[in-house]
Amino acid sequence: MRRRRIISTGKVTLERVYAVTDLTAEQADATEIAHRVRRHWDIENQLHHVRDTAWTEDASRVHTGTAPRAMANLRNLAIGALRLTGHTSIAASLRHHARNATRPLATLGIT
């Protein structure tokens, strides 16, 4: 069961959640399931949400062939490079790098 509270109204709702896993019955205790669900949302928040907010990926007009996958890979590369160099706010670092065309290359060690 998952509890959710709507911040604006304070109303609490209970939601029954089902999941599919490859764990055996012995491995699938509540702690392990909760850990895996949290890891899933970590990935969602650290990558997919960033791609959608920083680049408005859901509104992208690139839809044909392998272009959408290529663009997603390029965005993932940029996010990974920025995180490896210590940037915590991807949106802020994108604005910072956009001001000078040589900054993205310097981030990747290309001079």
C-alpha cells in the first residue's frame, strides 16, 4: 500500500501498488522490494525528469527513424559529462555552458 497526501488539500489517499519482479519468494521481502522501487525512481528523477525539464524532450518534434534514440543518447551523454564534472544542477550548468561555445568542449577535455 502506498500513502499519498495532496499538499494543497491535505487529503490522504491509499493506493494499492502491484509490481512484477524476477526475485524468488525468498528474496522478495518488503525491504528488498522497497529498495528496488526507490532505485527505479532515482533513475527516473536523475535522468528522465532532467531530460524532460532541461530539454523539454516530451515536446520534441524529432519522431522519425532512429533520430529520437540518437537525441536521447546525446542528452544522456551531456547529463553524464556534467555530473562527472561535479555539476548538480543540470539546467543551471546548461545555461552556463550556453554562454561560451568552448565550455562544453573543455568539460569533455577537448581543447
